[in-house]
Amino acid sequence: MQETIGEKIGTLRKSKNITQAQLAEYLFLVPQTISKWESGNGTPDISLLPKIADFFGIGLDDLFGRSSLEYAKDLVLKYSVLRDDHYFREALDCLQSQLNTVDSSLRLKIGDPKALEQERIELEAYKMHLLLQQSRESAQRALAIAEEVSQKTGDMRFRLQRVQLHIQLGHVPFILSECRAQYWADPTGDTLQLYFEALSILGHNETILKLFADDPSIQTIMNPPHEKNAPLWLQCALAAAATEDIQRTEFFEVSICQCHCKKTEYFFLWHLANLYVQKGQREKCDALKPRLIALLLEVDKNPYSAAQHRQSIDQL
């Protein structure tokens, strides 16, 4: 059980062989006041706390018996309430500093290893909670931007990001219902792409493939294949790849090539090659590599990222 402030003062006083009268004189009080604090019949005025801590040569946290773990927790709570980047950094720096101290103690075998391991787990839990909160806060800020810009401009990039952010923030029934309703009310390439995006993020790949096979409006939108509807063909192809069915995935290869969009073709072949590897069809994967490398030279002009992608292709 944690000591009260009065009990803590009593413990400190006795450990330093200081009498109640001496402490009272320092604080310009009578000894009976110190006695009341220590017996639990009163507490020091808040203005006296810094002087008491200075008298014993300790910080206020030590005076209140607040552990470093509790201090870190309070900083995380502070960010939760104030949601300011400065307080996020303050809490994260504190947690990392304490984690470094614990790791150092474990490495040097200082202290109880079980207690240190438990403290480390608690600190990591607070750190995870802090990062999740900050991620959610960032997602909410990004969503506000996406809502505003997509409404003003209708830019497809922001409309897609809006769908992604709503799902990230847990607004699944709302955004899925909205995308479905928009497509049914106005079946166009844009509304279908948003609907497919929501289904894809949620892992509803069979639904995408069923809609593609059964919905006449979708066949009208997606045929003939061309650059403008290439994203729709890619969404369907990736849905097939996610089912790990090679034959269903290969079905989309001809149509994607007919879109004449090199980036779409590259992404499709990359996923197909990975599916071949996953299913042990190494020869088919190796046969795709020259096409992938040729497409890479056309779609990625950044030397660094192109080199990274080339290495990934070689390692398939």
C-alpha cells in the first residue's frame, strides 16, 4: 500500500535522524503540525511541498512516492488529454529513456531481473498505447483534410484516401454502406473504384470477384479495357491473387495488358510472380522476371527505389 504524504515525511525524517521540532522550525510551524501530518490527521499545504522536498534533498515525485513508471504513465495520460505534438514527444522521450535505463540495468545485472523485465513490459505497453493514440490522432487530422479536399475538388486520390482513413479509424459500417450506396445510385468508374477499395481493404475479395462476374453494370464500365479503367482491372486481379487461386489470377492478365498502363501491368505481374513462388511454381515465376525488369525501367525513374525493386525481383 502506498504511503500517504504524511507517512512519507515521517519515513524520510526518521531515516535522516531529524526531529519533528527541527522540521517544524524549518517550516515555521509548531511540532504538533508535523505530528498530525505523520499520523494522518492532516496534510501539508501545497505551498510547503517544494520546501519539504528541498529539505530532504529529493524531488517532488520522490516526496509523493511516485515511481518513474507512474511518471511515464502520467505523461501518456497528459498527451491523451491535450493531444499536442510537444506532449507526445515529451512522453515518448521519457518512455525511451526509462527503457534504456532498464535495458542497461539488465545488461549490467543491476537489480531484480524479474522486476526489471516486468517494468520493461509495462513501459513498452505505455509506448504502444502512446503510438496508437498518436497514429489515431494523425489519421483523424488526415481524414479532415481528405474530407475537405475531396468535397471541394472531387480528386480521386483524396477520395480513395478518405475511404482508407475511415476504415483505419474503425468507421467500417458507415463507409462501406456509403460506397455501396454511391455505386448503386450512380454506377461509374469512380464510384466502383471506391466501392472496390473499401471491399479490398476489408478483405472481401470474393465479393469483388462475384460483383465482377455477375453485375452487368460492372462489365459495361470495365469493357473494353483501357488506361482509365486500369485501376478497376487491377483491383479485381489483386482480389483474385488474394484468394491464392492461380487460374483465377491469370484470367486477368490479358485484360490488364490491354489497358496499356505499364504501372498497372507491373503491379499485377509482381503479385502474380509472388503467387507463383508461394505455390511452388518457380519456372513460371522465372519466366515473368524479364518482363518485370523491363517494366520497372519504364515505371520507376527513381534510381534508389528502382534498385530496391530490382533487388526484390532478383530475390523472387
